[in-house]
Amino acid sequence: MIEKFGPINIFEDASHFLIRIHADNRDRAKKIPGRKWDGLRKLWVCPKTMPSYQALINEFKQDADTFAIDKPDQKANNKVPPRPQTQNQYSSSFNGDFYDEEYVSSSRPNNGVNIQREMSAIRGLIEGLKSHAFGQQNSLEEIQQSQQRSEDILTENLKPAKVVKTRSVIPKELKLSRKKDISLLENTIFAIACNLAGNERDFMDVIGSEGLLTLPQTFITSTHERLKKHLEECFCDSQPFPGFYYLLKHLKDEELIFNSRDDNVRVLDSLHMLNNHRNKIAHPEAGVSDEENWSRTIIYTLTLALIWPRISVSENGD
């Protein structure tokens, strides 16, 4: 008999069958054809088709705590709605602009056009992050409290020697020529990212303990590799892919991540953007400044935090 790690609830909304199941039982949800992970609701979304309906009965009917779905209307299912065409600044993500690890950026033609498009996307992202992270008009005291919460979690999971203490007072002016000010900014960004990601422990595991600003190349390359492993474990049955691009292509082709139409955070586009920043850091062009590397690591960290709730399968399955 299959071990149950928590309640299993099978139900439906107006457009999908829904599976709420413990994360350690997620392999059972993956047996349902067409299933996608909805990270915001922390459940699996399945199309209302006869194959999905029959698979749900076969897999969950006997031991589900709740099984409340009706047989789909086959006439309605015979009408396949066109896939919505989403227009945004990343709509060309899959045409090769976001090359994989082995591709060197300096060899790509029309680099100026790509840079302009990328910088436009970055400006839009920064504005969105400002609205999201600071829209609540957080006080200095609240930011410092979040720093302390993040530091407490790091202290619990990492060796004490790797924990960087934060200041109790943020100075009026940061001088990035001083190591202590770089460390302060590093910890503040880390605290904001952790808050944005919901202070989830698996997010902390992925971003690790490497210096976000003190060791930007090590930080991004190591974090990116852990992110790849996380995605493979959650959505691909731990199947390893030769590169991040091919992993994202698989996620897109199989439609494994659910994005509602009213969600303005596009997960796959954001993941391609992370891959692009990783490649820019891993294959730097001559004369790249510290400020550019810092900007890339900050954008990388906050973008990952922004999409994290949508790609994280929580431990308790709630």
C-alpha cells in the first residue's frame, strides 16, 4: 500500500481538476496527464478531460480524503480553446536569445539590440520589485527585523563561521569601497529576498551562503546550479538535463508550471532571464565593472525571490 504523508484532496473549480497533496506524495500527482504545478495555491492543476478524470479515479479514488469531481462534459472537451498569446518584453525567450552555458555572449550578432531589450526588461523588473517590496512602506525597523529573522534561520542551518552579522543601524550613506558597507548591503538585499520568497527554508538552501556581492560570480553560478537541481527534482522526477536552457524548454513544452492569466509574474520568462544573467557572469566580457556584476546578482536574487512561491513545492503540501 502506498504511504500517505498527509491528506489528499481531489476537487475542482470552473476550469480544472485540482489536487492538494503532501509534497512527499507528489509523484502520484505527476501520474495525471496534463498536470501543472500552481505554486501560488500550492496544488496541482489538471485539465478537465476524460484521460485526466479517469487517471484521477484510478490513482486517488480509494484513499483520497476528499474526492469531489464530476465527469467532464465530453462535448465541451472536444472544443480545444486556442492557447492565449502572452505579449510581454520576454516574448522571444525561446528563440535562442537566452543561450545556454556553453554559448559566449560576445559572439552573438545584434548584441546592441539585445542589450537594449534586456535593459528595458531590467528597468521594468526593478520598478515591479520596488512596488512589490516597498509598496507596504516598510519602516527601517521592519527591515531590520526581517534581517534578524533571516540571520536566525541561517544560524540554525549553516556553520556559525559563515554567518555575517548585520549592523543594528543602517547608515545614511553607504560607501561601497568599504567591506563592512558591502556586507551590510548584502545582508539587507538577502533579507528583502527572503521576505519576498516567504522566508521558505528551501529558498535559503538554494541561494546558499556564498557572498552575494563579495563573490558575485561564485554566488550566481552556484545558486544557478542548485536552482537547476531544485527544478529537476520538483518537476522532472530528478531527470538531469545537459543545460539550463534544455530544462526550461522541457518545462515549457510539457507545460509543467501553471501561470494564471491574471498573474503578472511570468515564471518561465523570469527563469530565462536568470539564465541570461548567469551566462553574462560566467562568460564575462573584458572590462566588466564590479557595479555591473553587483547589479546582475541583485537582479538575479530578487527575481528568484519573486518567482519562488510559484516554483516551490512546500513541505507540508498546504
